[in-house]
Amino acid sequence: MITDALSAFNNADVGPSDRRPLAVLIRDTDGKVTGGLSGFTAWGWLFTQMLYIPDTLRGTGISGNILAKAEEEAKARGCRGAWIDTFNPQALRAYLSQGYEVFGELEDFPEGRTRSFLRKNL
């Protein structure tokens, strides 16, 4: 009910979102999903909701490859930008190294950490 009403309001206010899911998956040799990126495109933007790299693959550059694949698909869908948020310092460094820039921060979320909001022009 609330989702439908809000979607109808937004469609009338700014137009349809054209929201579509987007995923780039990491699979093991048996085909089981072990990590990857999950998000969606809407209103000309890619939003990465989750990005998880298994411990055995961290530091190999795979997060940059996954982000690049998601951004490539987002551009094919007509997106002009991407955004993501994190409170993990290691993830923050990875996103910055991929050309994302911080546009906002929320201190002590969670306690003792800073949640950073990042964006990138596509």
C-alpha cells in the first residue's frame, strides 16, 4: 500500500523511475554464488546496495572489475551516475581508487565509524 502510493506520487512528480535490478556475481567452480554486487538502476543512476568479496579474493582487484562491469551495464541502460555508501574503511579506499568521490558523511553510524556516501559520473 505505502510503496504503491509513493511510487504513484513519484511517477506523477518526477516521472517513472525505470527501476531495474542489476547484479554482477562471483561463482565458485561448482557455480555457487560466493559474492558479487547487487543493486539497481533508476532515474538514470546506478545504486550499489551490496558488494561482497570473499576473503580469498580480497586484494586481487576483483572489486574494481565488478564495479566496472556494473557501471558498463548502467551506461548501456542510459545512466549518467553511480552511488554507493559504506562504513567500512577498506571498502571506502576501494571505491575512492575506482574514481568515486565522497559527497556526504554520517558520523557514528554505526557507533565509532563514519558512513560515507560516494558518487561517480559515468
